[in-house]
Amino acid sequence: MSPPGPLAGTFEPIAGADWPRQAVVVDDPAGTIIPAGADTLYTAVNRLLADGRTVARVPETGDIFIAHTQVDRAALAALADELTLPTVEVAEAPKSTRAIRAQRIGLFKPWVASMDEGWTRWVLEQYDFPMVNLSNEQIRSGEFTGSVDVLLFPDVESGIISKVVPEDNDYRGRFVPLPPEYSGGIDEWKSDEDQPENGKKTKAAPVAKPTKGGERIKKWVEGGGTVVALDSSADYFIDLFELPVTNVLADLKPDAFLCPGSTLRVEVDTTHPLGWGMRAEEAIYFADSPAFKTSVPDPRFDREVVVRYPEHVRDILLSGYLEGGEILERRAAVVEYRVGEGRVVLIGFRSQHRGQPLRTFKLLFNALYEVVD
């Protein structure tokens, strides 16, 4: 049988899709509102902030308001056309707004390759967030304190963050010691003799550099910095700051709890700045992630639960596999703590997982701005 020949017909090349855009216009508008649910609003906001423009959010809805004294009406319409943003022109500015400020973002990049770090970096780049990578040494030395406003930690386990030694026994068995110049995590530098070999940890070598990155982070946050921890990296910061919260899934065996990669239902506080643009119920991607049990508020910390799981297990699983789901009932999935003048945001799943769950990007993106009262 001979292979088919080329497809015959009259064809016309299509350079791209002509996406429809909703736009409400009025005579002599005071400004433009972009609904908080628009996925590409963050690209617009980041470009405007980088250009020195003032951008604000409406507290009741999270919508973006841009005064036409800040941005030319035609230029704003062109930007909205490019990004397919819905816009609503208004005759008067909203009665109450809160300005948002761009933050310098430092994305932690451990010497042990992290797939989640790469995906996180890619997602931030797609939305024009200002970002630099930070190594273990840059955090240990405190170099980051004057160059970034937000420390973003991708899904990296505590042992890798602290000392570049996996805590998972199976992972340890496959772990290859790094050269001395790449050994040690953010908390201490040790020689390659202190790395696990064939799954067994050798006798500890003397600490060559006693500086502790964790202590530097604590002081920096207390002075006004922000830490955003994704998925398993939350465990490190719970311990570091002694936060009144526990990961209820830590150390559970698969016969007690198993959710290797499923879509779960969560409930979102859409009035909180982290929840702006979200729906009251959302779907998240959960894969061997933590879940948080918050304790009675500690006078040292202000706590706000932004995302939680439903109160009954029957309402949690949307798609996939879940064993032991009752452990998740009413547990927190996203918590924000105020620590001194700064804050720690725990996002207990990969809200940016492989650049796919667009709806939950907002939880991460909202955490990367400063909202001015």
C-alpha cells in the first residue's frame, strides 16, 4: 500500500487566533478597571509598574484600577488588546483603592537540581515578574537582604534547603555527593565527607562556615521581608519561625494517606488579597503535598487562613486518587503569617505546577506584590 499523497485544496495561512475581548467604554472616563479574574492582568500590571505607573486594587473585589492620569487611554486599550484583557471604563474612580508595588523577587535555586524551580522561573518569566535566582551561598552570606523584597522557595524538601542532604531515605540511596564547592545548604557549609554515601551518612565533618542562612532570613523577615514557600518547602519555614502550625501529613505512610497526583476541591477566602481574582471554590493540583493544622493564634504572629479543604471528605476529591482523605477535612491549604514587620506565606501545593493550573497561579502571583494600605 503506497503512502497517501499531499493534501489537496485551497488553503490560507493563519498567523494567530483573533481572540475576542470585552470592553466597556464611556465618555470622559476617569480610569479603567480590569476584573480580578483575568488571567493576564499580571502581565499588564508588571509592565505598568516597571514603567513607573501607579496601579491600584479595589479591596472589595480585587479588581485592578488604572487612572487615565497615569496611563493614556489609547495606550491602555492597546495593551488590553495585546493581552486580551477585559476592561471597563468608569466615569469616577472607586471610592476606596489600595496601591500595589512591584517587589524584587529572589527565587531560590539549590545546587541539587529542582524541576519545580525551573517551572517556577519559567512561569514568572511568562508574566514579566522581575526575578533573580539566589544560590545557597547568596542566602548564607546575607547578600540577598539588600537586593530582594520577596524570597520565593519552590517545592524543595527541608533537608535540601538546609544542608543539601535529602531527608527521604529512598532519595538518599540515589543521592550522589556534590563537589565541596557546591556542598552544604543555606544553613551550613560542610565538606563532601559529610554527604551521604550509598544511602548512609558518614561522620560529620567540621563546619567550615558557621553562618546560618535561616537566621539571616528570620531577621530579614522580621524587618519587613516576605517569604513565599511552595509545597514541601513550607516545612522548613514552619520549623525556622516556630510557627503555630503543623503539617498533618508529615511522616504518614501510604496506607494512612495517599494522594500521588490528583485534583482536589478547596474553599477560598476571596476577600483576602491572596485570594483576589479566585472563586469561592477552586480546584487545585495536589501531589504528595502538605496540609496544615493551625493552632490557637500565637501573640507573636497574626494568622490568616486563605484556602482550606471542605469539611467533609466526600467534597474533596474532584479527579484522581485519594486515600485517607478525611485527614484533609477543614485543614488549611494556604496560610499567611505576619512575623514582625514581614510575612511568611505557606502555599501547601504547587499552585504553578508545570505551568498548567492557570486558575491557581493567582495565589502565587498575589503573594508577590506589596499591597499598600
